[in-house]
Amino acid sequence: MDVDPITRGNRFCERFGGQFPVMLAPMAGACPPALSIAIMKAGGWGAAGCLMMQPEQIAAWADEVRSAAGSAFQLNVWIPETAPRPEPDREAEWRHFLSRWCDTPAPDPLPSPLPDFAAQCEAMLAGRPAAISSIMGVFPAEFVAKLKAAGIPWMASVTTVAEAKEAAQAGADVIVAQGMEAGGHRGTFDQSAAEATQVGLSSLLPSIVDAVDVPVVATGGIADGRGIAAAFMLGASAVQIGTGFLRCTESAIPSSWKDAIGRALPEETILTRAFTGRAGRAIDTAFARTAARPDAPQPAAYPWQRLLTQPMTAAARDDDDIDRMQAWSGQSGGLAGEGPAGDLVENLWQAAREHLSAARSRR
Ligand SMILES: Cc1cc2nc3c(=O)[nH]c(=O)nc-3n(C[C@H](O)[C@H](O)[C@H](O)COP(=O)(O)O)c2cc1C
């Protein structure tokens, strides 16, 4: 028989690290060292989304966080797929569409897309994190072997039961079940299925817990003690929170994005490919809504769409202009707390424990 939820969380920490099982979710471009340091000092887990980071930036992030707060952090990367060739007609349509939103056009030709994946993987290994995590697929077998040899657990983010089984089969030590409520990109292995396979966390999580033999971390729409307790009741061994930490003092996102998260009702986010070419959940800003209209061009493939919108999204950050900002948010943004992240994470776990203890004493 399964242990009670709090014991399950304690066992997760004994095996993988941290003092309690609440983790900052990896968020490319939104995980400054200070945010992880604050959460780790309080007893939770830190994280870096390394997608856009060069190897030396990954090393510097890991060094800074470890020297300040230890090693209970994960380093995360997207599994790459062969980039499709840019489509000139689509690109021309988008250059025209975007000219109404930003005076600076994307460079022509579009620049070389992304840092080298193999070099990022080596830098993550050298960073000696408590775990390395993947999204949008599984690591190649050679890298899984290196992880095992280094004794670094692999946490695989998935969005369906079939993906969970595939990742466990490929050697994942932990499955991260990402519900469709999640902010940012969906971790779907087959990106063309990202819209069609949307499953909410309350269905996804227990089904994955039943389907695999490894611990399961819950993520997507969790932002307060009730959500954490509910995830544990559904079989989670830990939770990952992304949007719920973005309004904290140590989060470096622009203030208009923080404010928009705090105001957003669950129905005021949108799943959109308009920023990057891949499906991600964002605040339904003016740009995201306009790009969803039937007369807007179809998004180009990833990473070309990201490169096309990059001047606009960079200008939006500089100007703190939410209308044009790539403002990722999950469906529970309105529950996100403010203030120092260390206080928030402690309070979240305390509230969750109270809910779980109350449930236990009623049994
Ligand atoms: C700004 C932002 C960036 C994200 N970047 C990544 C990423 O690089 N890698 C990843 O695995 N997940 C990424 N995610 C998804 C989170 O790891 C997590 O699944 C999600 O935040 C959970 O939902 P929540 O935002 O409702 O807490 C990102 C999410 C946000 C909000």
C-alpha cells in the first residue's frame, strides 16, 4: 500500500535532495540565480531553464547558485528536433504582420538559431545539479548513460500517459507530469499534437502515477497550498511551480508581466504558437489575441517564429509593454503570491501540510 502523502514527499527529498518537495519550475529566461537561491535557502528546489544559455552561462549559473545555497537545483533543456527549413512565403507574411507591432524588423537572413545541444548537455553534467531535466522528448541513450555514470537523476517532463511510459522506458528516474494548465511551452514530444493532447492535471497525474514505477512530480496550475495538497492527494511525490513564483521580489520579469499574472483569471490565458512556433500558454495580450484571428498568418515553425518575433518581444521588455510581450502564464496566475520567494515557498509548504494533515486526521 502507498505511504501517506507527506511521507511520500519526505522520501522524495531523502532520495533526491531539498528539505521539502516544492520546486521552482525550470523557465528559460525567467530563472535568475537570485530566485533559486532564495527558494533553496528556505528548503525548496531551484532550477534553471538552459534553453537559450551558452555552456559558460550554464556553468556560471550553477557556480553562483551552489556557492550560495548548495546543490538542490535542476538544470533543464529542451530536446531538439531537426529544424525545418525556413519557408520564405510564411516569413514574408510575418514580416509584414509584425511591422504593425514593431519598427525593428528581424535580421534578414534570420540568425543561426540556438546554442549547441551537446555542449549544453556537457555543461549541465559539469554543473553537478541534483537533477537534470528534459522537455519535449527523451535524451539520447548516450547521454542517459552519462547521467547514470555521474549519478545524476534524470527528470523527464511529459504531457500524456504514453509519453510517461516512453520516458520511464528510456531510463527517466522521475516523471514530471505537466498539465495543460501550465504556463510556457507544452512539453509534448510530438509538437504537432500539442493542442490535440491537452489534458488537465487532475486527470493526467493519477493516471501517470498508476502507469509508471518512478516518482511523479506534478506541475501546471499549482500556485497555493490547496493545489499542492491536491497534487499530493493524487499521488505526486513533489510539485513544480512556475507562474506561482514569477511575481516574487527575486523574479526579474518586467513589472507589467507580474501585474498581468496577478490580474489574470484562469480563462484569460491563451495557448499560442505566435511567439515561437511552438504551443505555449501566455497572457492573452493584444498581440496574442490578434495573432489568433483567422486573418492572421499561420505561425512559422520553431525556431523561425521565435526569431521573427524576437525584436518585438525584446522591445516589449525594454518598454515594459504587456501588449507585445511574450508573457507566459499558467491558468492559476491569479493565485500567485508576491514578496520574497523564500517566505512564499515556506508558506506554501506549510499551508499544504496543514491541508494534508487535516485530511489525514479526518480519516
Ligand atoms: C516563463 C516560463 C518559461 C518556461 N520555460 C521552460 C523551459 O525552458 N523548460 C521547461 O521544461 N519548462 C518550461 N516552462 C514550463 C515550466 O517548467 C512548468 O511546466 C510550468 O511553469 C508549470 O505551470 P505553472 O506555470 O502553472 O506553474 C516554462 C514556464 C514559464 C511560465
